Amino acid sequence: MTSISALPALPAFAFALVALFAKTSLTSVLQVLSRLRAGVFPIPEDARLMGKKPAQAEADFVRRCANVWRNDTENLPLFVALGLTYVLLGAPAGSAQLFFGAYVVLRYAHTAVFLLGLQPWRAIFFLAGLAVCWAIAAHCVAMALRLA
């Protein structure tokens, strides 16, 4: 079994996961609060619970929150897989802090500009986060080749 001390990047990975979990959870809470504030409930049982008639569509900002959530569920698993692989390959703490920290900051920025509807910033932050993942992937390949 590998010792935790043999995985110097693990703390950076743990902090990144907690930060991304917090961001995604807060997005979900924002979606619920926005739905309550708008008073628009397209799901029949939600509308019934709130004493409303089901709406034909979700409120715009609630839909925007849902799009952020969907984007996270599409992208964060890839980061988690790459990050975990990087950690398990024995990544140095410094580079892990740089990569993981940058990814977290970029995802927070992406969420903010997505919620505000700001292009081209949404695309820029998304692509920058993707570039960080590609850099992690390249490091994983290089490390794996050295171990082979």
C-alpha cells in the first residue's frame, strides 16, 4: 500500500475537490433560491407543493443555473480522473498546487460569467480550464512513460 507521504500532491487535490464541491453545491442552492424567488415551477409536484399551477418553462436565471450545473457534471469528472491519476503517479506538490488551483479559479470564474451571461469570457474561461486539464494529461503521460 502506498503511503500518504508518497503522494505529495494529495493535499492540493483534496482542497481542489472540496472547492469544486462547494462551488457546485452553491450553484444548486442558488438555483433553488432563484426558483423560489421567481415563483415559477414547471414540475407539477413542485408547483403543487408551492400552491401554484405548473409553468410551461423554467425562469431564465433558474435555467442558467441548471446549465452551469450540467456543464459542471460534464467537465468536473474529467478533471477528477486526471487529477487523481496525476496524484497517484506521484506528482510534485508545487505543480499540483499550480494546476489544481488554476483549474478551481477558472471554474469559479466560468460559473460567474456563465451566470452573468458574459461572452466571450465564458468561452475563454472554459477553454483555459480545458488547457489546464490537457497540461495535467501531458504530465500524466510523461510520468507514466518514466515509470514504464
